[in-house]
Amino acid sequence: MARLNNPVLMAALKVYPPEVAAKVVRSFDVVGDIAVIKVPPSPELMEGRFKLAERLLEELTHVKVVVRQASPHEGDYRLRRLEWLAGEPRTSTTHSEHGCFFKVDLAKAYFTPRLSYERLRVAKLAREGEVAFNMFAGVGCFSIILAKLKRVEVVSVDLNLDAARLMAENVKLNKVHGLVHVIHGDSKLLGSAGEGGWADRVLMPLPLKSLDFLDAAVHAAKPGGIIHFYGEHRGLKAEAVEEEWLQVERKAKELSVKLRLVGGRVVREVAPRTFQVALDIAVEEKPSRRRA
């Protein structure tokens, strides 16, 4: 992620008058060789967006495409509308992270480089030989980094067929076949099936859905297993972790399970006064299912 005080962006913003340049969103992402910028849809900013993109191509020699994010991530697939501005007319690229490589199509599957630290943090917590359940795997970043760095076996699920196909390619690209098992399907159904209690670690990197899927995550987790829960809090940053944990505690009471907060952190600000929160949660007690 590049910020406004980055010399490259400062140079590119000279296509606008100073009073207009100050209104451009203060950061942009580079995914592989694609730059994703945010230009608010006001006439004075939109008029210069193509010149801004061309200037970025000149300043960032490794970037071959510039697109504008035209909507937030939306829907079950977490997709956003993109507007091509400059460079090669494509939305696909290969992104490298922590020694792994990921084929990405920004128009077809969810991906953000802003979870890079979080993906590495979770991998560092894992132990070799664990079995993990990634409920919202996308193109497989969390899963593949776990497998590559810690030899963790991962059941890696996504509802989006395009994401699952890219994930399967990334498993081959990173040579972790046999460790990462790609499934196109509903992780709630999969997590709730059978006797459960098979996962040492459950990943839930879909903040707007995690609370609704907590029952399936708990069922899949072993007693003593860890759930990496991601949520969103609107309000004060200082209260984000505590407030998100209170929501999880209320849900746990409904499910008759005992959970313990091991750790929590604010991952990033995703909108004004809206924060993505990561909670590391231990499953201490859960009811057993009776056989019919």
C-alpha cells in the first residue's frame, strides 16, 4: 500500500491543482503489476483520472495496469467494480507475498494485499502437523502460506467458483498439493457436517459473515483449537477489540459453548471510524452431538 506522502504519488497528483489533489483518497494498492487507485466520483476529480493513471505508469516502472476502484467490496463473493484507466486492458496478475505466488483476477475473486501481515502472523502461530479449516479462502493466500511455511494441512473452501479455480492453480504454483485441499462450496455446510472436532485451527477472514458462521467454526474445531475470527467494528478504535469480543461472547452463549479470548488486534481501518478486528479465540468447551 502506498500513501499520499509517497514521492511517486505526490508527483502523479500534480496533474491536479493543489486544492483538488488534496481530495484524492490518500492511498492506493499495488497487486502484482496492477495499481488500484480510489478517485471519488466528483466531476473535478474524475476529469483528471486518466492523466493521473498515465502519470502513475510513468513513475512506477513495475506497474503495467492502473484501474480505479468504482465500488466497495460487495456481496457473498466480496467483489468490487473496477474501471480501467491506463496500461494493459486486464485485471489478472501474479502477486508475490512471503515467498509465495498468487494468481489473482481482481474482477472475479477477492484479494487484498493489506492482509499480508495478518497472513504471516497466523502462520507464525501455527505448528507443523496441524490441520486447519479456512472457511473463506478466496484465492488461497492464508491457506498456502500456512502450508508453505509450516506444513499445515488445510481444508480450503470458497463459495466463488472463480476463486476456487484460482486457488487450485495457486496450490500447483506453490507446490503444496497434498497439503491444501481446495473445495468449491459452502463452508457453513461443510463445517457443520459430521461429528466435527477435526480442525486444530479455523480461519474466518470474512468480517461481515463471521458471526453467522461461528456455529460451524466451533463444530469443526477440536476442543482446545483456535479460531481466528475477523469482524468489523464501527466506532472508536480503542474499543474495537472489546466490543467485537462482546458480540462473540453473546453468540457463544446462544450456542452453549465456552470460548476464551487469547488475543485481539485492530487489523486496519476499512472506512471512516470502521475497523477490521482480528480475535484469536480458544474453544474450551462445546456440547457433543447425540447420535440419532
